Amino acid sequence: MPSVKTAISIQESLFKQADALARRMDISRSQLFAMAVEEFIRQHQSQQLLEQINRAYEDEPDLPEREYLERMKPRHRQLLEGQW
């Protein structure tokens, strides 16, 4: 995959920490920063997915759905009791 050079500005203390970590991990600073960005993007995407799931389930069931669920309770109970 082709690489793209970029320049970023960070605090000197953060740079020193990143440089030390890259040396301990025996990888380049560029690789460390790329790994960090990839992880940040993954976490952001996971957070977005979780928010979408939460929005999908935040509404209450409507009346027909509640009635259906009530009708299904005895059948579920029968199924569970038959397994025990």
C-alpha cells in the first residue's frame, strides 16, 4: 500500500514519550503513529456503531408489538418448561 508523508505538531513531552515507546517496541515513530491512528479510528467506528445500535433500541415497542409479546409469553414459558 502506498504511503503518504504528513507533518503533525504535538507537544514535546508527547513526542518524547512516543519516541521512547517506538524504541522500546523496536518500530519506527512513523509506524507507531500509524498504529495509533488506526486504533483511534477503530475505536471511533465502534463508538459510532454502538450509538447507532442504542438509537435503534431506544424507542419503546408500539401497541401491536406489545400485544404480540404478551401473546408469546405463554408459548415461551411452555418451551422453557419442556426443556427443564
